[in-house]
Amino acid sequence: MSKDYSLRTVKVPLSPRERFAQFLQAKGKRMTRQRQLIVDVVFSHHDHFDADELMAHLQGLLRRRELSRPTVYRTLGELTEAGLIRKMVLSGRSVYEHQYGYPRHDHLHCEVCNRLIEFHSPELERLVREAAVQHEFQVNSHRTFVTGICADCQRRESR
Amino acid sequence: MSKDYSLRTVKVPLSPRERFAQFLQAKGKRMTRQRQLIVDVVFSHHDHFDADELMAHLQGLLRRRELSRPTVYRTLGELTEAGLIRKMVLSGRSVYEHQYGYPRHDHLHCEVCNRLIEFHSPELERLVREAAVQHEFQVNSHRTFVTGICADCQRRESR
DNA sequence: CTACTTGCAAATCATTTGCAGATGA
DNA sequence: TCATCTGCAAATGATTTGCAAGTAG
């Protein structure tokens, strides 16, 4: 079945799990069953989630006692530290989203249905850089958050 | 000493205390000693503060037992609801700033010294409006937060 | 008067931590 | 092997709440 090809080396982006393994190794930490499961589940679909939702999702995949809440929190912290996910605080609780392999963006937050809508604005980047330059500020990250009512909820409310 | 002038009516902006009184009245609430003290102290100087700092400041002005922590929290909530102050969450705790009579602005947050630096960008306003229009989103408020290292801390760190 | 307020003590609640037993490299 | 992890139970800490006594209008 297989043919005899000449090979050449190409670089392929690491999967989130591989990237996480790399991060852990660099820190002298270990890739455990729990951390592997969490990184896989977190990156199994693109969505915003909080610790509780993730916990519920994980519980559905395994029998009790195989994964505890503290481990979920600890691992979310490590994934954040590794730059794989991004954390934001939304009305009291922490909400996470993908960062690794995903373009930077900002959010419209509907205060009726609580949904987060992503939007991209390269111009906004530029403005932030300008403001930073004026204040001799060294930017690490930035985030714009717009609060209001989404299209769906506007229709629903106007009835 | 006083002369005999003809008078004409002019509109003058309400003081924060007056504005708060107005808000309270509209809600069937009362202007108490505590609420008056708090609104006065909060607007006595332009600065960012949290509940603890405000509490400490207030304690310095009166004898024990005259103002409790729950009352401070309750009143901060009312001032926020009244649109006199604005609340933001900074590494766990709520931080407040003046909104009434103060132009809207955004923040550079130094993660070394924890200082908040304000910056104004009308262009940023426009971009947010544009993004909102594209998503048929009805904007209520928006906020841009830039994290990094301030000029002072950069110098301090580069030694 | 009397409904709204306050201070107190206790409750919340998401997140974190100490620790003894389990486990990955 | 043995340092790192995990689950458990308990701690945290900012903020909130129930309630009886105080007070503004």
C-alpha cells in the first residue's frame, strides 16, 4: 500500500494538548490523566465557559471521583498561565475562552441573555497602541468589553 | 455690602450630593447621615478606590459604630445605580471611580504597581459604535482595559 | 407614626489551600 | 524512587442578607 517517497521536514502547529505538554515539561510538571482530559475537552469546541460548566461537562464523561473541582480550577489556572486560554470576569464568576490558535478579538456582552458575541477590530489595536505610546506604557494585553442588548433580545423585548 | 441687582435664572449642575438626593427621592428612599457622608467623601477627590479604602477613609472621620461595612456596600451599590460612580472588577475586588460630571475614558492598568492610568480616545468610541452597528447590538456602555507596565515601573525594572 | 435604614452577626459562594494517599517520569 | 498530583474537607475573603432596634419625613 505505501509508496516509497522522499521526505522533507515541515513545521506543523502543535495541538493544544501538545502545547500544554510542552508548557508543563518546561515547568517540571507532569501530564496527568486529569490535565490531558481537561485540555482535550476545553479545546473540543470553541465556546465560552466557566468552571462550573466545564466541571459538568467533564462529569458527564467519567464516573464520580475521577476528577475534582480543585483540580479543574488548578488546571484552568495552568492553561491560562500557558497562554492556551484567556480568563475574564463576568458578573462575579470567571469565564474562559480559547486563546491558543485563535485570533484576538473583543466582546459584546448582552445583559439580557448573557451571551458573549465576538468582534474583531484591527483599528482598535492601533488605537490602544497609540494611547500606550502617549503614556510610555508597555502593553501586555488589552480587552474591550461592550455591554448592551443583542439583536435577538431587542426583538424579543420590543414585542 | 450687598448691592441691589436684577436677577435672572440660570441652570447650574447639581452637586453629587444633590444628584444623589434626587435619585433617592425618586426611589422613595431617604437621605440619611450615612449616605450623605459617603457621597461627600467619595466626591471629595478624584481617585479610584475600593470598599476597604473608602471604609478606612470614613472610619478616620468618625467614631466607631457610626458607619458599618454593609452600609458602605449598600451605598456604593446605590451610587452606582444612580450613575454617580462606576464599578469595575480588578483582580478580585470591586474598584470604583467617578462617573457623574466626569468625561468617559478608559484605563491602562499597571500590573506591577497596580496603578490605573486614565486615557481618552474619542476614536475608540467610534469604533465601538461601528462594531455594534454591524452586529445590530444596542450599546449601553463599554470599557477598554489595557494591561501592562507603566513608565515608572519600566524604569524601576530596567535597573 | 411607620416605612425605610442601620449595625450586627451570620450566611454566601466562587475559589483556594493543607494534607495524606496516589501516581507519572 | 520520589517529587509532583489528586481528592477531600476545610479555609478564605469579599460581599450579601436576616433581623431587631433606630430614624427620616
